[in-house]
Amino acid sequence: MAPDAQQCGPFDAGGSDRDIYEYPYGAPEANRRGSNVEPGFAFNYFSIRPKVDLERSSVAVIIPTKNQAHLLAQTVASLEKTWPEKLPCKIVIVDHQSDEPDAQELLEILAQKHLVLPYSGPFNYSAINNFGVRRGAGDAQYLLLCNNDIEAKEPQWLERLLEAAVDETVGAVAPMLLYPDEATIQHAGVSVGLCGTAEHLGKFLPSTDEKGNPAPGYLGMLRVTREVAAITTACALFRRQAFEAVGGFSEEMQVGYNDTDLCLRLWQIGYRTLYCGETSVLHHESATRGKSFSHDPHPADSSRFLSNWGWLISQGDPFYNPNLKKDNTAWKSSHIAKRQAKPASRRYAGPSSLFTK
């Protein structure tokens, strides 16, 4: 979908460019807060760039890993190459019993520069990350949770996430994730109730249009920074205070939906979750088309998620239009016969009000 004059951006209601000055978070308000307002990816879109004091910020990167030396080496190298020069950084690698010689050799090399923590026991993604934070994050203000198959290429990708997270009401923010072909989107936020439980928005959509320009997606959803119910923690920045306020990941959810559950609990105590479409990283995960309904890879976690959050699925994700299809990740409109004549209204009284029974 090509952007055009009929498409409304974050600060536009179909009027002129000067409408930005009439909105509460337009240019004057942004400048008052110490932010810069820049042109966005297309006409009538704008990018607010809060000023971040990198020297007074600090980030601990938590990378769970097991074997896969080539992926881990690529992840760490890309972080080192793109890391902001003035930003204090601590990379914490949590090794879950790697037993391949090349992985063990790499971990010995990385341990000379970064913190490598051995972890033993059954695989539990939630427990491994909580362990890494507890034992390795030190006094870092922010936590960058990162899979061992992430590759950062864009300059200032982390600065973009920090700019979004500098607002004290923000608990978590994640970028667009692309598959290794660098042309296919894997993640543009998570919607609860999509494909039954929760699924990535924008999954398998092209990242550019036919002219090679950034694909905007439905109403620019792919390219703006916006509130979402949840994000994936394959690569996500968390405010340390928020992460600890909810006790980190629920270790009862060992593999699936633990990141979605974490974000929903952040919402419940008043912290917002954001998707930042203004930057992206690569996720070297195989791009298998479609979502399988014939086999659930983690039925226990799915059952627990539905038990905890089934009421929200029934009520509806507050950031997903109820007249859009719930079995499609591309914001496709439902058939007119299946639309709600008058969707249930909600009263907004702060972030937590959207995620309260």
C-alpha cells in the first residue's frame, strides 16, 4: 500500500502539515520536553526524537545461548559494532550447557571481554533470563533481552529504542524484526487473541513496496512507534524497574507466551509496551510460512496462557480493531457480515485500565 494524502499519520487528522502544532504531542510540546521532531518515513508522518543522555544511561544485554557458535558470534559482533560509543554496556551471556567444542571455545574467548554465566537444568527460557538479570545485570537501568540469533545492522537502532523508553511510563519497547532475507517482516508487535492466543503482527509482510520504499502497512502501523499489547523478547529493551516490579518472567511459562504474559502484567501495573517501527534488526529464525493449528509445540504454556488471559482474548485486544480478521497477521478487514455493529466501548483511565477485567 503506497502512502498518499488520504492516509492519516500519528499527528494528522486529514488536514494540513500545520495540524501537528495543534496536537498535544506535536512539535511545541515535544520541543518543550527536549525532543526533536523530524520528518517521518512518508508524507504526513513525523518522528519524535527525545534527547537521551547516553553517558548517564546504562544497559545490560542478556543473551541466553546453547551451542550455535556461529550465531552467537554474529550476535555479539553486531552488538559491539553498532553499540553507541558513550553508552555504558554490559553483555551477559547465559550458557545453557553448551557441549559443542566450537561453542565452548567461543565462550572462553568471549569471557575475556564479557560476562559468561553457566546455567544448568532443564530448558526454561523464563528462568534462564531471570537468572541472567539477577546474576549479571548489575545496576543497569535498562535490560536488552536478546536471542543468540539476532543481528543488528542499522546505525542508531539502540538509540531509537532508548528514545522510546526514556518516558518513565514505558516498560518495554521492541523494534521491527526481519527475517534473514532482510525483505520479510517477522514482528511488528504482538496482538492478543490473534490466531487463537497471540501472534506477531505484520508477520510475512514485505518490508518494502514495489518501488523499494519502506512499506507502511495498515495506516502506517509498520513504520510508527505505537502502543501494543505485547512484543517479542527475541530483541526487546525493558526498563529495569518495571521488569523487577512484576518479578520478571513467570517461570511457570517455560517456553511459549512468556514474553506476552510479561508485557500484559506490565500493563496491569501501569507500564506501557511499545513497538518501534522506526528501526529494525534481523532475526535468523527459519521463515516457515503460516501458523500450525495441528500441532502446539508448547501445550502446557498455551493452556496456562489461556487460563490467565482468556478473559482478555474474549474482551479483545485494545489495540486491535475488532472488525479486523483474527486469523490474519496483515490487518485484513473481516467480511462485512462478521463485523460488530457497535463494538463495546472502553473507558481509558490510564494504562492499567485497558488490561483490567
